[in-house]
Amino acid sequence: ASPCLQRVKRLESAGYISSYKAHLNLAKITESVTVFTEISLSDHKREDFAKFEANIRHVDEVLECHLISGGYDYLVRFMTRSIQHYQEVIEELLDKNIGISKYFSYIVIKSPVMKDGVPLRKLLRH
């Protein structure tokens, strides 16, 4: 194996490289809607957060879920076929009684900036 491949294998073994991904041009495959949703839970005990997270983890349309500071508990990114599909997904979540007290939805109209990766050089600067 080449020296470069050997270095890559060492980085993989050490856990620095955790996965490889293909980025699809989704617009060539199907139409989709991205929705950011702020979610508040009705109760804030440890088990309430655990119950919500255990359930949201299994929703295929959820791409990201972040516990956040501020006026809401979670910021969730959904990707669905349509706004109607998103409404069905959120209604199913509400029907599960997983502690959601309120939610606000923000439908993405345009994404002028979408970056892959992280600004590693900026993060490592002291």
C-alpha cells in the first residue's frame, strides 16, 4: 500500500476518520422540503429528555436533532416529500405523547450557503 493509504488507514484506526459519505444531488432524484422545527417539552426532567430523544431518533425524516439553549428545548431538521408529509410526521410525533408541548416550523425557501465538513483550520487556531 502507498504511504498515503497507510496514513489514511492509521487515521481511520485512531478514530480521526469515522466515515465516508456520498453527497447526492437530491434535486435530480425527487422534490423535497426541509423544515427546521423548534420544539418545547412540557416537562424538563432527565427522563423527559430521554423519552423524547429515544423517540425522535427513530423518525426517518429527522436529519438532525439538537438540544439547545434559549426559548426552546430542541432544534430539529426534517426532510420530507412535501409540506403535507411534514405535517403528517409532526402529527404522528404529537400522537405519541412524547412530551412535546409546542413547536414552531420554519420551511426552507432557499439555502444560499451549504457547506460540507467543518472549518478545521479556524477551530484549531489559538
